[in-house]
Amino acid sequence: MTAITTVLPYIQIILSILLCLSILLQQSGAGLGGAMGGGDGNTTFHTRRGFEKLLFRSTILFAVLFVISAILAVIL
């Protein structure tokens, strides 16, 4: 039990860095006009393929693992 409590903060740091990197590497589809309420006319959706799909799924995985580790830290 004490081994988990000593290693858990390091696991959370690594997961948070990986989560931030995976979020920052994702391509943003909205420009400045979309942020201010305007549209650029490009409202089509596209299918994620290849590296983009892998990055999307890994972001979800890192987020779920980070939430689980945070809940585990509160419980312990």
C-alpha cells in the first residue's frame, strides 16, 4: 500500500504531461473567426484516419487514466 502512495504522484505527473502533449498535438479545426462567433463557411466534418485517430484515442486513454489516478489518490 505504501508503494502505491509513493509512486502515484509520479504517475500523475507523467500522465498529465502526456495528456497535455496529446491535446496540444491535435489539429484545431476552428480559426479565430470561429472563436469570435463568426463562421468561415467550412462546417463539414471529416473522418479521423491514421495518426490523427491514434492521437485522439490516446488522448481519451490518458484522460481516463489520469481521472482514475486522481480518484485513487483521494481514496488512499
